[in-house]
Amino acid sequence: MTNNSVDRLHVKYRLKLKRIVIKITLLTVVTFSVFILSLSVGSVHISFIDVLLALLSKLGIVNYDLGSLGKVVLGIRFSRTMVAILVGSSLAVSGVLIQTTTRNPLAEPFLLGLSSGALMFLCISLIIFPKIHMSSAAIMLISFAGALTALLVTMTISEFLGGTPLSLILAGIAVSAMFAGVSQLLAFIVQFKLNIPFLILLLGSFSNIVLTHVFIVSTSFTVGFIIALVISKKLNTLIFGDEHASQLGYNPKVLRYIAILTTSFLTGVAVSVSGLIGFIGLVVPHISRLIVGNDHRVLIPSSALIGGSLLCFSDVIVRYFSIQLRLGELPVGALMSIIGAPFFIYLLLKKMRG
Amino acid sequence: MVKIKISNLSFNYDSVQALKDVSVEFREGEIVGIIGPNGAGKTTLLKCIAKLLKPHKGVIYLNGRKLWSISNKELAKILAHTLFEVPKGFNLTVLDFLLTSRYPYSKGLWETEEDLAVVEEALTMVNAKHLVERKMEELSDGELQRIIMAKLIAHQAKILLVDEPTVHLDLKYQLEVLSILRRISKTKNILTVMTMHDLRLASIFSDKLVLLHEGKIIAIGKPQDVLTEENIAKTYGVKVKILKHPKAGLIIIPLSTL
């Protein structure tokens, strides 16, 4: 036994937790900064100071008039920024949940077909009942059902392929390709027969965001995030196998169902407003693990913050270049693929070599 | 007080019968070695006792209560086992793993100082404190076995089910791990049930051996009564010569296959 108190495990552990609290605080500051940056950048530039003063006056803390143009621009940009952050957070939390429940570091909602499943269900429903476009609840429910269906199909095929980590990914890519193909055909019908702008969803974009979308995604994120936090401690046992979780008093099957439903809900609703955005659910959990470690009680909140700021920042970059190059709206989904796919290849290489 | 009573237990994997009419009793303070050739049903029996597999016939009683009437939550404080996996690519650490063994006792969201003290003591007991920050997937087989022992200690259960504690280990680590297991069983009056491949080690470290063959119990009892030339020929299909050594226990010399 050592007398050196610094060497005691509980002292070390408290220190580690303190560091994690600091890291999460910093991540919150980063997210808020990206939020301000996103409100500022666009065809009409609004300075950081103006953005801050306008926000504070909205909260009734100061009295500041941005002018009518500024107000309109800020209003539109606010919706877009909020949705970008919430979608990024939703996809990142989905990524953590699906990676842990499948115990597969390559798993990701887009790669497993959830995103294209949600989009396909939306297209089909809109073609059959165009009126549901008006109902946020219907949109949420349908995209949730689509994502869940795709995930179940992928998992079933993977079982037939032997249930290995790679078979899950291969099954996911196949299911994803099929559902995306159907979505591509149907999106044309939705766009040109029903005059609902849907083609852009195939590329993943925040260019058509309105305030309603903020309500939709903030509802789904709040629900999904709370559930994820509630099961976060139990997920620490599930990652070591069903038998391990079970001996510690949990029901691994129930835990897995909850995680799968939550992932499908978060991803499905995110897709219904922003379209297909891939790889964020893959990249963010890994970055997050490097920063705070594997404890889901902190991994989930930190992934939400990193996912939100990463996707929102990518949207700022996309917006900036769209204006500079005068190309209309570039899709943010493309940028995420350009960043995410090489990372996926890196993980694959590690997996195949190890 | 801890007592396990298994009566007329049968278990099938689809159409393959893995356990047939198994009846046996274990009590606290005992180290029970389950032996038998590959596919005899050793791990299946362990999983049935761990409430991981539901038997098709027969009942397991834990202190007089039916095992399947005890909730997972309650069982978590009584019974610990070593069946787990370490998925690659997550960089899971030894501490991540060991802290989960305290979950059955925790009431709040976070670990208490006591939880960490228990984990620290367990690591000290197996001489593995320096491994606490290491990644599970990078441990050697010997280090991993010691961490598993630390997990069993930190779990503070009254029944330990240990699957193949010495497999893949060098001679030194085999003895080390079994000595740790013996020490925790005897000092804390715990019931330990372990599956074993190595008959000589099983004979030294077990108080009682259960010899399984094709899902049936062939012999139960003290090592010298179970490990007879006749029993080994019948189950393993090998002709052996058994010598008794005052210190090293039974020495089993394989002569030829039958």
C-alpha cells in the first residue's frame, strides 16, 4: 500500500472527472461560438457584436434595434443555425447508441441505411397522401418508421451473413443503396408533381429550413437525448457483451430495443428536415471518445456538442463558399462525405489489419 | 449461506442435447472444477447456473429459491461470472471494465469513493494496479486473466462462475491465477465453480470435481475419486497411467488413444 495520496484511485478518478467537466464546458463555449458565427455569416453580413446585442435584446436584457432587414435575415438564419446544430447533435448521439449496441466501431446511421430508409418512407407517404406535408407529427412518425425499418432489415441481413462487424456494414451499404435509389426516383415525383422541394434532401442541405423545422428537431432531440442519458450508465455494461450486462442486473435485450428505437427516432426526424447527411454519426463518437473517454454518461453529451458544432460549422463553410463562388446553394451533405469517407476508410484499414 | 442445488437439468441447443438430467449440489467455501472433453457441456452448465440459458427441463435452486424467480437485479449482488467480450476499436480501458462491476451496489449516477476503494483493493490483490489506465484489447493473456480476477473480487459476489481461467496461460500465470482464485474463495467463504481443461491443475485446486461427458455427469467427488484411469478412458478416450505425488497431486500420464 502506498501512502502517496495522489496515487490513490479515487483521487485520480475525481481529477479525471474534473478535467471532463472542463472539457465539456469548453465544448459548450465552442458550440455557442459556432452558433454566433453562423448567425453572422451570409450574403448580408451581420457583425458578431450586432448578433450578440440582437440576441440579448431578444431576451430583454438590452434594448437594441438591428433594423428591419437585419431582423428578417437573423430570423431566417436563426432557424437554419438551430436546425444544423440539432441535426448534428441528433446524428452524433445516434452514432454513439448504434456503435455501442452493435459493439461495432464502424456502425453509423447513414451507413446502416437509416437515413435513406427515412427518406424513402417520406417520399412514399407524400405521394400517397400529399396532405401529410402539413402535419409535423405525421412527418416525424413516418421518418421514424422508415429509419427503424431500414435498421431492422440491415440487422436481419447481417445475421444471415454471419453477424460479424463487417457483415453489418456490408448489409447496411446494400440496404442504404437500395432505399436511396428508390428515394431518388420518388423524390423527382414529389418535387415536380407535388411541388414540394425534395431533391435537395438527397444531397443533405439546410437551405430550405423554416421555423417549423426548429420545433420538429428540437422536440425529437430533446426526447432522444434524455432517453440516451437515462440509459447511458447501463450502456457502459452493454459494450462488454449481453452476458456482462445481464450479470450486473440489466436486461440487455430491453436496453438494445430502447437504443435502437431512440437512434431511429433521432436519425429519422433529422433526415426529414435536412436530408441525407452521412458520416457525422461515425466521426463524432470517435473524436468524442478521444476527448472524454468511453463512459457513456459523458460521451453522449460531449458527442451532442461536437456533432452540433461540427455540422453547423460545416454549414457556415458551405454557405460562405456558395456566396463567394456564386454557385447558389452547395449541399452540406457533400462536405460531410468528403470529410467523413476518408475517416471511414481509415477505420476500415485499422479493422482489416487488426 | 450459499447453496446451489441442480436437479434433473436438461438443456438443448436446437436439436442437440447439451445437458442431460444433470443433478448436483454445491455449497459455500467450495471450489468446484467442471471437467470433461470438448463439447461435454461444461460452459453450458456454467451458463445455466448464471441464468444466461433457460433450462428446458429441471430446476436450479439458489438457497432454496428457484433461480428463474430471482430478479437480475438481486442476482447481480450474489453471482459473478467471467463471460464478457472486449469489442475492438473502442479503446476500452481496464478502469472502464472494473467500474461496471460496482454497478449492482450503486444508487446514484456516479461511483462513490467506496466503489473506487474496492476496485483499488482488488487491483492491489492481483498485483495489477499499474494496468488501470491500459486498454483492454492491448493486455497480454496473463494480464487479462489478472484483470478478470480483479473484476471477480471487486464484484463482491458470493458465487463465482469462472470459465477456463487458465486457458492460453503460461505455467507461472496458471498457478498465479488459480492461487488468487483459491485465496478469495477460502478467505471470503465463496462458492467457486470453474470449467477446466487441464486435469492436473483441476485436481490440485478443486475441492470437488464434476466430470461431464456428452451432457451427462459421469462422476462427482474428490479429485482422486473422479480422476481414475477408468473414468478418463471412458470420457476422454485416452488410456492413461495415474500416479499419486504427495505434493503435486495426481500425475496423469497419457499413454495412447483408445
